[in-house]
Amino acid sequence: IMSQATARAHSNIALIKYWGKRAGPRNLPAVGSISVTLGALYTDTTVVFDDTLSADCAQLDDKPADTARLTPFLDLVRARAGIDTRASIVSANNFPTGAGLASSASGFAALSLAATRAAGLELDARELSILSRQGSGSAARSIFGGFAEMHRGTRDDGSDAFAEPMLEPEDWPVEIVVAITDTATKSVNSSIGMSHLDERSDYYQAWVDHSESDLAAMRDAIAARDFETVGALTEMSCLKLHGLMMSTRPGLIYWNPATVAAMHAVRSLREAGTPVYFTIDAGPQVKALCAPGHGEAVARELADVPGVLETRRTALGPAARVIA
Ligand code: DP6
């Protein structure tokens, strides 16, 4: 017996960052986060449950992929569906994998949707968000389009650690320009980078203590469509995250010279009157948050920054969806 489904989920970029986990299983976040989903960056994933398979197998961007992180995730879906059929996963990103462009977010969101549908389950968006979180914390947000907020939750079972939609893309069509400065896979992935932070960084408690007020300020600014305040909070959360990363033993430095050059370029553009702010995840790429209508000019400027290999301009994207 075979059953299959294909889903597409888009990458997302946090404006208020998630970093650090609270005690408990499977990516219970220590802090909430707020993100935007990106239209131009996505993952397509097909899951086939196939009785003839003796083990799960996976392919990512046409290459065989390790199932160490995938089988425990599929086990959650199998347990829920009451099956124990093994699966074949075929996944493709339309952007460089593992280079700080949030491939685990779009990847696990697409996998959650494809795997549950292939297993005959119809989860609602909140349940899908909870499931995606168990693959990768940031994936919980990629279930939704536009602006989304991930709740930290307080329960041990994670049933209140899910994302919710805030605004649809058309409600506030801000643009993102991604400046790619390196396409190699990053050296320290997020899960490892944020493990045991309480013992590894003296700044961690301060990060956690201030997260609620950062989230509250961002909620208000988004509701008011106050681009300058959203942008200022976005840069602040990014720089605070990277300060925390640098303060971790051993210190994490995700930036290269072109990353820093692009940050300065964004600030120069802003001083010259363009409404644009930067943010950076656990990798060297710079993402510029642009007010509606300013993406093209920002992309042109960032393409000329020394060390920037490529720019991608994107509008906000839609929710994860089944495509076959
Ligand atoms: C810097 O979601 O990749 O991008 O939950 O361990 O899979 P795991 O981590 P992940 O971390 C994302 C960290 C970040 C900030 C963010 O997206 O909020």
C-alpha cells in the first residue's frame, strides 16, 4: 500500500529572534518570536508511505540525506496515524541549504504537512505548527504566511508552544532583500549553537528576561504599521542575538567581512532616507527589511557591496499548503 502527498512551505525570517530552549522535549522555546514568511524562498517536500520499505529514506536537493533527525519526526506522525509504514522523503529547496536561509524552517513545515496528509491525517494549522516545532523551532512559524508570532508556552508537553498568524501579506506588503555572502553550509547549526546556553553564556538570562517586552513592543509596532519602530526593534533583536552568540563559550561568530559591509550599507542607505533595516540569523547572510516599494532600490545597492555574491528580493509569502 502506498500513499503520498506533496507540500510547499516558505522560509521565514524572525524579526524578534528565537534562541534558547526551555527544559523539556523537542524544541520548547525559551522565548517567543515574531517573523515574516518569504514568498521567494521555499521547500517542496513529497512523502510516500510505502509498505515495501524496511527503513525511512530521504533525498534533499537530489542527494541522499541523513534520516537521523527525520525518523524520530516521522515516528510522531506514525504514532498519531496509528501506522508503522516506513516513508520515502524527497525534498528540494529553491535556495542554498544550511547557509542561514532558514532551510530547516521551510523544510520541517513542508514535511509536517506532506507527512500528515500522506498518513491520512488532517491537522489544523495550530496542530501542524506544534508538530513542525518538534522538527525545528522556527518551522512552527512557516505554517503561516505574512507576519506570525511564535508563543513560548509554559506547558511541559509543548501544547501551548505554537505560532499564530498576525497579518496577511497583503495587510502590509513589506519586502525583504537577502544578500548572500557565502553559500557554504555553516559550521555551527542553530540547535548546537543554542544548546545549554544557561551554562555557556553570562548574557543568556538577560536575553530571556527582556524577551517579553521586546515582543510586546513589536506587536504594537506591527499593529500600528509603524515601519521605523518595527525596523529599529528588528535590528536591535538581531544585534542582541549576535551579542549573545558572541558571548557563548565557545564564542559563535557567524559574520564574515561582507556581512559587516552589508550591515553598514543598510545603515548608509537609511541615513540617505531609504526605509530599510537589517537582520541576520545563524549564518552570514544579511536580510534587509524594506518598507513597501523600496525592495528594488535596496537590492540594487546591496548587489554592489564588496563580497555580496547574490541578492534575492522577495515579497511576503503565503501559508504552507498541499500542492499535490
Ligand atoms: C537564529 O529553529 O533552526 O534563525 O529549534 O534547534 O531547530 P532548532 O533551531 P532553529 O533556530 C532558529 C534560530 C534563528 C532565529 C529564529 O529563526 O527565530
